Amino acid sequence: MSDLLAKLYPDHLRTLQQRADTALARGGFDHLLVAAGTPRYQFLDDRPYPFAINPHFKHWLPLTKTPGSWLVHTPGRRPKVIYLQPRDYWHVVPEAPAGYWVEHCDIVIVREPAEALAHLPKDFARCAILGEDNAGVGELRPNNPEAVLAYLHYHRAYKTDHELAMMRVASKLGARAHRAAEAAFRAGESEYGIHMAYLGAVHETESELPYSNIIALNQHGAVLHYTDLNRAPPTHAQSFLIDAGANFHGYASDITRTYAGADADEFQALIDAVDGAQRSFVEKVRKGQDYAALHVHAHHVLALVLRDQDFIRMTPESAVESGVSGVFFPHGLGHMIGLQVHDVGGFQKDESGGTILKPPGHPYLRLTRKLEPRMVTTIEPGIYFIDMLLAELKAKAQAKDINWDKVDRFRRYGGIRIEDDVVCTDTAPENLTRDAFASI
Ligand code: GLY
Ligand code: MN
Ligand code: MN
């Protein structure tokens, strides 16, 4: 793997250098400074929160645990890495720079955060400095210029071959751990037990994962971001929804699967229908596809599923128009993914900024751009039985067109979500997730 990454890295770096050159020109700056970041501490405590590196930093370098380091790009020069390796016997300090990236960068080792100043450009006013507010050193403070960020965030959606290779690995790690989690579910484990099986298989600590695992048995599947982990198994596990990913050198996978327990054939039938719908949406991840339109299309298809399985007794059109489809599918179809699980730039109109508005009535959609080759998005439709939303529906005129007997019976299963990470290409979409499952 690292041979492949080593081969792809020079092109990746060239792409980032070209983007940075243009971003600097647009903002009127001479240098791009990227702070890795500084750990944050809990209130009145000496415990740091898990360190999350600046995504702009890990875009350039496959490093995620190097607080206090800097990347400097000056047009026409090699990238300069100011690498903090503190003298510290309390914590593990980053190892000496190693790996395929090292030969492409000029590296300076510093022992104190403030020493970086001597190696950074002197005229801060000429620098675009990207980082969190606490990432400054001495007089130097991140300024995060809007024009620079807008350009970089817009183009970040287009993954290089190096990035796609990283994301294929992140998907494989996640898929392997999903298999272990499914086996733990079949063996009757609790949510906590399944979670531990997942961690054991993914070989990552919780804070290394790209997001907190959602491991939900029975009705818990109806809580969209359920992150409690019950220690005791339920007496009868009828359904299992798992939304869990993996991290590879700072790149995320984001994968959801839903399983029916033994004796839950009616739930399996609905899973199969959502799975079929999901695959048909993945097929539409093609050049020029308007993602917001795909999201609305998904509402129509899922409403048809609900009607075919006799949950609702109305046309898909009226279900979508009246908001009934949104009761059962109350989140967005998906989002950009890469350096962050919910990556930036999902609404951006063009490389200068601007916003492509969400369709009215769809407040939770996170992506409204047209899809283009090299973009990676999730496709994650779902159907849920959420008490709060069903109670609201019950008070509306459309309540008469709902088969409440069936809907009420399905509350015990919580819900279904099926989520894959998909690359838009010039031809057929590349499904990172299903390819990963197929490869194990
Ligand atoms: N795991 C969060 C999401 O699917 O967006
Ligand atoms: Mn997702
Ligand atoms: Mn997810």
C-alpha cells in the first residue's frame, strides 16, 4: 500500500500546490501557512480533549498527531514543514519525520512551539494563515482569509488519486469491522459488546475514528445519532443499525448497515426494499447530477416503498408534497466525505464562495452541488419510526392515510439506514463501500 501511496503522492502535492498558488493570488498573499493546531483543554482541568488536526494540514501531509507543526507553501518552492518534536517526558512525542512524504518537503525540526516563528515568513500581513483561533504562536494569529478558504474548500471536493487510494483503505477497514460487529450482533452481544467487537476489528481507538459509532438495537435505531451504548443485551434483539467508519491517515469512511434479527421477516422485507432503492441512487452518482434533485428523487422512491409495503395509502407525490415522506426519512440523502466525515463545501456555488440553497422543506440536506468526477459523497437513505415525528403526523389531516397498525408494529425495529461512500467518475460510479465488503 505505501508503495502505491508513495507513487501517487507527488501528483497529489502538485495539485495542492497549484490550488494554493491560485488561492493565494485570489486573496492577494505571498505565502500559505497551515497550522496543525494546538490541543484544547477541558474547563478548569489539565486534561486535553482528543486532538483533531487541522484538515488543511492533513491534506498536505499524511499526519494526524503532530500538534504545533506547520506547513508553509510559497509559490515556486518546495513545501516546508516545521515539525514540532518537543522535549517532553510526560507524553509520547511525534517520531522523527518518516515516510514517503519526507523526500518531497524541506523539514525543520523544532523543540518548542515558539521556535517555529524563526522559520516562518516574517511579514505576517503577506501570509494566509489557516488554523483554529488557538493555533497562533507569538504575534502570529490565523487569519483564515475568506477568498483563500473559498477557493480551497471548493476544490477540496475533487479528490486526487492519492486521496482516493486512502479512502479505499478507510472503506476496507470499516467494512472489516462491520463484519465483526454483525457477528457480535448475531451472537447476542449488547450494544457495548458490539461496539467493542467493532473497535477490536478496526484497530482504532474511539478518538481515532472519524465519528462516534452509532450502534443501535431495536427502537434505538430511531434515534438518528444514537451514541449511548447499553451494557446489557435486550431480551429480544429484533433489529440492528450500525453507522460506523474508519480513519486512514486522516481520511474517513462512513458506513451504515441495518440487520433484522431472527423472526423479523417483515423488517427484512423493508430492509431489502431500502437496499434496492439505495443501490438505484448510487447508480445516479454521475457527472452533472444535481445532488439536491437526487435527494428529492429519493423521497419519491422511498414514498413508493412505503406505499407498496402498505405503511401509507397515498401517492408518492402527495406523500412528498405533504411532508409525509419526511416523517419517515427526516435527514439528507448524504454529504461530501474525505478529510472530514461531513466535508466542507457542500453548498458552495463556485470557487469564490456563494451558496446553493437547499430545496424548501429539506433543512437537513448537506449537499446541493452538481456532482463531478472525483467527488466522493455518501448515499444514505433511511426509513425510521420516530415517536416524536409520528405523534406530529397523527395530529395532521394526512393521518387518515397512514396504516397505523403496521406503523405502530414497526416502532420496535427503530429504523433502517443503508449508507455507502461513492466516487463520481467519468463513467459508472465507484462504490467504495460495496467494493470493500466484496473484497473481504
Ligand atoms: N455518520 C454520520 C453520517 O452518516 O452522516
Ligand atoms: Mn453519512
Ligand atoms: Mn454515517
